Amino acid sequence: MERLTEGVQSFEKVRILKEEFEKKGNKGAIKKIDKALQMFDELGMDRVSPTTAVNKAKELINRY
């Protein structure tokens, strides 16, 4: 249950960050977030382990 809560919180943080970056016109930050999220699509999971993808995405969103 704790992991599920963390996932929901991370999703919400990404949504809020992207919204703020769009308002500010920060296309570079949006591209970084989108690139990190691509690791979670079906094609990305073949190239990167789920643990690596989660850790990289957390590192990215925690910078903001």
C-alpha cells in the first residue's frame, strides 16, 4: 500500500510540474520529464529495468 501511495504522489507531482513548466514556457524541463516517462512505456521497459527507471524518474522529479 505504501508503494502505491508513493506512486500516486509521484504521478501528481509530475502532473503539477508539467503544468507549471507549461505556464512558464520551460520546454527544456518538460522534455526532460517526458523523456523520463518514456522509460515506463512498453518499448522503454525492454531497454531499462523497472528499478532503474523508477530511480531515475524519482531523481529527476526531486530536483524540482
